[in-house]
Amino acid sequence: MLAILAATGASTIYGVNHTIAKDLMPIYIEPFGFILLRVTGATILFWLIGFWGPKEKIATTDWPRIIGCTIFGMAINMLVFFKGLSLTSPINSSVIMTISPILVLVMAALLIHERITWLKTAGIITGLAGALTLVFFSTQTTVNAPNIPLGNLFVIMNALFYGIYLIMVKPLTAKYHPFTLMKWLFLFGVIVNFPISISEFLDVEWTAIPVHALWKFGFVVVCTTFLTYLLNIFALKELSASGLSAFIYLQPLVAIAFAIGTGADSLNVVKITAAILVFSGVYMVTKKPKPKVSTPQDL
């Protein structure tokens, strides 16, 4: 139950984040500079709470996996997501993110040879069709969404990289406390992101940022980064990577309600059609097969 609550909380925060982070880029900060702020702030918080966690030593054999998780979970996926979000709309990005379970299934089939049924195959095709509908048919640009197709493509890449991160980090959750994992993953995240994002970070005019934007920065660092990664790593102790990725269903529901409620975005036929296709595809991919009922002939 606690794992389910943690996963639900993380997805809710992510859903709100699509609009809140979007409001800050590129008006007050560019995407890559934002990433350095995220990982640096989260690193400080994780090392502070790490003092109350167990004193664990990372096994030598686990360091390559730790670094791999950092690259896919704290660097590449964040960079492409925030870049994509700066180019597209909050509703587009939240709907596209729901293809994560589909991509996790495809990678599981390629990496660990998990069997894909005809229903799951149909789900993969349907879900990807929905995502591609947004990429190719959401072409109306605005000042706050200057290149929607490219932005949507970046968000798809983020879903792929985050899926890889979930698969890679799962074995580590069984060996180490969440505080231990997060403090090392984010520390390496600062190192990896620094050369890519330092120039945009230094361009920020911090003294000119209004109070209403400062609390949004705080939300992204504390809630969207620190809290969600902690909640997800906790949930992974009880849930599978594919099971956790299924909670991404909540993101577009929260994101759409929040974006429309705040006037940050609106629905249209393309977005609704794409959402139906994506949700249908993810449902088919995550649907559990009915257990076979024994008959007298089987006995």
C-alpha cells in the first residue's frame, strides 16, 4: 500500500510539473541551466538526509551500474525532457510521457527476451501511433511553444531513457537504502551535467527573478526532483519497473486538469485523439492475461 501511495504521489507531482516548469522556461532560465539547478539542489538535500540513513558502502561491482543509472536517469532524460518541454505544450508532453510502459516492454523484450503477446504488440502499435500523432499533427506554434513537433520528439526520447533507468536501477533497490542510492546518483548527476549546462546556468539573472517564479523553482527542485525520485525509488522496492511505469497514467490526467485550470494550455481534436490512442495502447500493454481455468478435460 505504501509503495502504491508513493508512486501515486510521484506521478501527481510530475503532472503538475509540466505546467510549473514550463512557466519558467525560457523566460527566467534555459532548459539545460534548469537541469543543473535541479540536480545540484537535489544532491544537497539527499546528502543532508543521508546522515539519517544507514552507512552503506557501494560494492565495486555496482559502480558501473550506478554510473549508467546516472547517465540515463539524472542526465540525458532530464536534458531532453526539459528541452522538449520548453518547445512544446504541457498537455502534449504529459500525454507523450504515458508511452513509457510501452517502451519499457519493448526494451525488456530486447534485453531480457520477455515474450510479447499479440495483444501487447497491438498495444505497442496503438500507443506509438498516438505519440506520433502529436509529433506530426501538433504543428500550431505559439510564443511559449515555438517548435511543438521537435519538442514532442524530445519528450519521447525522455520516456525511452527514463524506462532504461527504471530497468537498470531496479536491482540496486534490493541492495541499498534509497538515501544511499539517491545521494550517489545525484552527485554523479551534477558531475555529468555540469559541462553541458553551466553556461546556461550562469546566464540567469537571479536578482531579477520575481517571487512568484522563485517558489516555482523551489517546487521543481524540492518536489519534482528530490521528492519524486525518493518516492519512486521507495516504490521500486515493492513494485516492478513496468508496474511503476504504469502509474504514469495519472500524469496526463493531473497535467491536463492543472494546465486548463491555470490557462496554460487547451485541448483540441489532435490532443484528444492522441490521448485516446496512447491510453488504449498502454492499457493493452499492461493488461494482465486472465488465468487459465482448469476444465474436466485438463484433469
